[in-house]
Amino acid sequence: MLCDPRINPFDNIQDFAIAISRNWWPRLSRYQYHVGVFVRPSGQNLKLVHLATHCELLTDKPSEQYYWLACEGLHALEKILLAEWFESVAQLNSGCIPYSVIYDAQQCFDEANGYVNAGLGQGLTCATFLITGFLRFDISFIDSSSWQQRPEDAEWMHEIIKYMKNHYGPDWHDHFDEQVKYFDHSIRFRPEEVAGCASSYQGAPILFNQGIEIGQCIIGEMNAMSSSI
Amino acid sequence: MQTLNYGVATNPLRYAYNARSYDSLSALTNKGELPKNIWVKIRSSETIDNTFYLKMDIDIVTLSECLRQRGADTTLDTSFFDVDALALCRKVYAMEAANNPRLAVREIFTYVEKNYAVKRFQAINRLLELIDYDRMSDLCIIGLMRVTTCAAEHLLVRQSALNKARMSLEKKQSSAIHLLYGRGKQEHSGHAV
């Protein structure tokens, strides 16, 4: 399922694949996962498109820091469409998608240069960026209504918002402060779960419990691969 | 020849027209007697009605092209024809003819996204309405229909466009026909990280 580019090179990605990486986050003493997509737009080399952080939707060269997952359940045409769309949206929106723990599936990528900034505090994470992109093509790979709050996610939210506030300065304080109001009833789509669900999707939206299992499986595979090298 | 039915115009000033002049335009083009100054007759700054219907026995892309070839493009009130949508149609046809559907579908995405940006749903309606599905690849047909799904409620002609797209794919016996309708709706609208 999970492919290590040192064993299964990026050349094997035809048009579209999910990208996932992890970094150690000392403040929480755990890994922080990050998700994006590998796309091969027409006549171009493979690219990594990902919402790297606040207002930074990047198109990068693939790096071996990332693992990849194929999307076997998608039709070949769907993969081409996703590849072309993600790359063109990254060009249109490179600096205008704010980071936010508040996510509304109904209102992204409709308007402002493909993205609706629906109001103070709204935006996307790397994971919700992926969900939203698929939804743009009417592909609901997760049943988000089944997703539930998990206590440990609140701790993560506080940490990430604290970091963002410090890093992006006073101009953005209102944007991040607004998000704090939603911590108590926010759910989190974790990058590893989203990556795994997008890859495992076979036509039926994946439910929360399955999503957890899939996410744990991804983490297990990453652990096994990194310890074998 | 194709009959086009135009629905409600959201901008009455822009779409104001003189019905009698249009009837004569249609008749003239059918006879191949399109005079250079026909644009004068069709251009009007008056609003006749907030709603207009236009029936023409000619594809509007062909008509626009015909006027342009006759040297009318410098004087023609091209805003009526939704220049952007027509320009995109031509671009898409050219890319499809050059066997480059992936570039064509990117053009479609950019057009759709940019028009969403300013809530110019009518421009997308016009594209859905004007484009000739028989001149598009499966990729572009599926791409156009899928990328407009989430704004379907604003796109009054999308259902009829979907029917045209389906017919076009059926005609070619395309195996992609089942992809027209997407993979289901996302009902949830909550807060998530």
C-alpha cells in the first residue's frame, strides 16, 4: 500500500498519487504527519502539490522524504483530472489559502480564485485541502459526518495554533484566535488517515472507525520502512 | 445546424436585444446573406425584458466566427456572445484537434475557477451551453461536468448540459459515461481540522 521511493521510485507514478511525510515534533514528543499529492501534469515532470503551511500552497520537486500511495480505486480519467486540477489550483492559489482548524466542506474552492475564504478564522489544513480537492470532483472518499472528536486532538490544536500565532505575527492574530472558539467541538481529519482513505477508496465513503484503522496501518508501515533503512 | 434556447439573463443590460432583429439575423444567416452591418441591428442598449429567449437555427459559435470572418469583429458588440466563453470553446477545440485534451481540460478548469472567483455563474452557464460536446474528448467532458458539480445550484443549464454530454458519450459508446455523475454527495458541513 505505502510505497517508499527508494524501493518503489516516483517514476512508477503515472498521473496522480498521494504523498505523505512525517517529522518529529519535539513540543508534543511525537511525529507530525503531512499530506499532499504527487501530480504529473501534461508534458511535465512529477510535482508535489501540498498546503505546506499558512498561505503557502506549494508546488515542489518530489523528495525522498515523502512516501507515496497509489489510488487504485479511481478511474484513470479521474486521476488525470485530479492531477491537472491540483496543479492548476496551486498556481492560482499559491499564497491565498489560510491555515485553519475550522473547515466547512461546503464552501471551499468555489469562489475566490477557486477558494472561498468564507470568513474570519476559516481556511484549510494539509489534510482538508486534499479532501476538498477530491470533493471538487464529487469524490467523497471519507464520510466526514461519521468523524468524531478525539481528546488528544484538542492538545494538538492548541499547539498548532499557538505556533501559528507566534510565527505569523499580529496581522493574523484575529484569524487564529477565532479558531480557538471551535476547539471544543472541532473534529480533526488526521493527515495519515486522510492519505490512507484517499488511497483505499473504492467508491464508498470510508467511515471514521475504518479511517482510524487505515491511518494506524499507514503509521505502522512508515515505522517499518524507516527502521529497515 | 443546432437550435439553442437561451434562458434567463442575469444582466438585462448586457443581454438586451431586439427580438425582431434577431429573427432577421437568424433568417439571413440561414440564407448565407449575412451583411457586414448586421451587428448594428442586433446591438441594443435598451432592456426589453429581464427575461429573454432566443431561438436560432445556427450554432452561436459558428455565427460569431462567421461574423468575425466577414470583418465584423472590430465593430460587433461581442459582449452579447460572451466572448470569454466563445474564446474558450475555440481554444478547447483547437487543443482537442491537436490531440491535447489535458491542456484543454486545464483551460476549462482555469476558466471555471476564475469565474467562480467573481461569482460569474452566468459565464459558466454560457460555457456549458455553448460548447459542442461532440468536439470534446471524454476527459474534457467529464472534467467540465465534474468540476461544475459543486456549483450545480447556480448553474441553471447544467442539467441540460449533462444530458448533452451524456448523449455525446453515448454516441461514441464511451466507457467513461459512468464517470459523468461523480461519486456521491458530501452532506456534512461541520468543523474539522
